[in-house]
Amino acid sequence: MQIRWYHRKNKTLLQVAISGFKPLLLLPLSLLFLAGCAQFNLGQPTGHPGVLPVADSQQIPAVIADLLEQADQQFLQGEYNESLATLERAVRIKPRYAEVWSRMAQVYLHQGKFPQTRQHAERSNSYIKNNQDLKYFNNKLIHMAREGIQP
């Protein structure tokens, strides 16, 4: 049995390999694992109409905001290809908007397309100026893609 846990504050990955474990050890370890996963919220709306847990929605043009909302709804319904098509429309309108690239990376991660996940998250990072939360989120996506972890 192997448990992986990403510690947000230290930005480190804790891996625990257990062989010949006793059933009583499983409960505390599973609680520890679940506590760590609670910070790994990918794909669930949190505090705004979008999918990303961090958003830079202060200066979004209305047309981009509408496309992001549409893509989010498609994503939440499991319509990943449709969500990507909507996000590609947003990229054609505003190609240097980091949140669009990050959302595309998130969709690719859910599809299990890890090279595209890394590529789009890195592109998003290249357009970020001051949003450290979005950069942190992108780095989590990159890490998950490197490890082959699909949410």
C-alpha cells in the first residue's frame, strides 16, 4: 500500500509505503490522507461561478467571463471536449489570459492527458503577473500530471 500526500504549506509530497500493515493502522492513516486531500480540491466550484478554486475575475472582459461560465458548466457535467472547445474560443479572443489556460489544463488532467496538462499549466504560469494563488494551483496541476495522478 502506498499513500501520497501533498503538504500545501511546505509544498512537498509525502509518500508513505506500508507493507504488512495492521488493520488498526489503516484508520488513522486514512484520516491523515483524507485531511491532506481536502486541500487538493480540483474541479469543484469554490466561492465564484467558475471551476477554479482561485480566480482573477476583477478584470475579465464580459465575453470571456461568459465563455468561462459556459465552459465550467460543461466541465461539471463531464462534457470535457465541449468545455475545451469553449475555452479555445476564449483563447482566440484573449490569448494571454492565464485563467483560461489553467482551466484547459484542469480539463486535460481530468481526461488523463498529462502532457497537455503540463503544457497548458506552464503556459498559464507564463502569463501570470501577481496571482500567486493561481500559480500555486497550476503548480499542483503540473505536479499531478508528472506523477500521473488523475482526480
